[in-house]
Amino acid sequence: MKFINNQDIMDPRINLAIEEYVLYNLDPEDTYLLFYSMDPSVIVGRNQNTIEEINEDCVRQHHVYVVRRLSGGGAVYNDPGDLSFSFVTKHDKDSFHNYAKFTEPVIRALHNLGVNAELTGRNDIVVDGKKISGNAQFATRGRMFSHGTLMFDVNLDNVEKALKVSKEKIESKGVKSVRSRVGNIRDYLQTDMTIEEFKQRLLASIFEGEPAIPEYRLTSHDWEQIHRIAEERYMQWDWNYGMSPPFNVQRQRRFPAGTVDIRLLVENGVIKHAKIYGDFFGVGDVSEFAAKLEGIRYDQDCIEQALANVDVHHYFGNISREALMTLLY
């Protein structure tokens, strides 16, 4: 097994691209270990509806990255207080879905630090009933990776804020996250340390005290391909949002000028059908307004741009554009 240093890159899009590049391009006979921390990010599972998993207002206000990963499972919040790990190896009958195999070295390292961690259920590591790590896997072409979070000193308030789902009704067939009680590893350490010291202790334990940790150093060619993957996949709205399963949005609100009931069908991140009902007083045919939404990305900026020159009062009476946007997105 060889360790790959990500050069302390905090951009989740680059880190996920490193993982993907290693999976597809490095020696298939070898096993690789990655560690990486991230700027504030919500990482959603491959089969999830992104919109359904995030608090969009929080994400926009605090410039939180939203990125879809290759593996399944639920959405997780990461920030510089989290240390994620990834084992990239062969895909065989003894590895895929065998979370114990890949979490055991990590749990052993935690035990060496005095943290009484254990694997529970299928893929969570917990301490005193609190989740400190979630894990997921992805396999293709005889290769796979098993990766997970290690909540060392994460801002727990932001976990709830960033992942809080809107109370408005959104229905989809996407895999939904299960909210769990979470905790930080740092609170259970016998001796306090920084996250960098924590990483080095994990490395020493996983490589069982080898004087020189075996390492694969990414070349300039490797980095060029990694950035290409990041740009073509993880930096693309079509991947992070557009890959969401079809979903329905239904929002209704009572304004002084009347009730507005908006219903949208969204496929591949694009509004395919829009219907608007209500007892508001407008001059124009509201179906004309609904038609202007169809074919538009279900994205706040895109919707605002599509309606920039539309006379909202013509269709809805004394209801402002800003008020209407609270229903549309």
C-alpha cells in the first residue's frame, strides 16, 4: 500500500478528482491511501436529489461547496475539521460491501489514541453512541474505493444548518440521508492534538510504524489530468445538481393579494412542467407565465434571469417578484 499526499488541497472538487484519477489510472495491482480535508462542503451521494439534501440559503450565504461524489449513501458536511480517508484497491468478492475490512485499520488507530470507536450497522463508526464517521464505496472495472469521513473537530452547528431540508414539500425517488447524532473525535482524545498531528498518528498506525511510509508522488501529468477531471465533472452544475433523480416541487403560500400554489416537475435538474394555481387576481393568463419556467434549470440564478423582464404584477396582481421567488426556489 502507498500513501498519496494531496498537498493539503482543501477544494473538495479537486480531492474527489484525485480519488477518481487514482481509481482509473494508477497501477491496478497496488493499493493506495488518501487523506484530505475540505473547505466547508456538502458532499451528496451519487443517487441523491441534491436540492432535497441541502439548506440552499445557508449554502449560498456561506459559500459552501456542493459536490456530488461517485459513491452512494447519504449527504455529509465537511469542513477543515474533518479528515476524510480513502482506500483505493482491487474490487474482489472480499472487499466490496466489506466496510469492516477498510474501517478496521482506522478503528485500530483510534483505539491507540484512547478513542473507543466501533463499527455499527453497515457503515458508521461511532463513539458512545455518536457518529464520528460515515463510509461509502464505489466499484468499477475491477477497481474500487472505500472512503469515509473522520469528524475530528467539525463545526457541529454547521452540520445541522447546511444539511437542514426545507419544510416545503419536495418529493423525489432519490436516496434520502438519515440524520444522526454526531460527535467529534477530539472530544474523546486522551491527549489533545491538531488535525495534522492526528493525521500523522493515523498514518503511523496504519503503516504499522514503518520508518518511511511508502508513497506515490503525483506527477505533473497526474495533476494535469486531475484538474481536467475536476473541471469536467465536479465543477459542473450538470453533475452536482442535474444528475438528481426526477422530483416534484409543490409550494403554496397565502399573500395579502391571494394564495399562490406552484407545482413543478424537475428532471435532470431542469423544469420540465410547471403549473400554477391560486385565487390571486391577475390580468394575464398564468399558464403563459408557467410556460416561461419550462426548460429552465432549477437554479435560483437561472430562474431569476428567465423572469427578469417578465411583468409579475400582470399575472399575479399585487405580488412582488421577490415574494414569488420564495415559492419558485
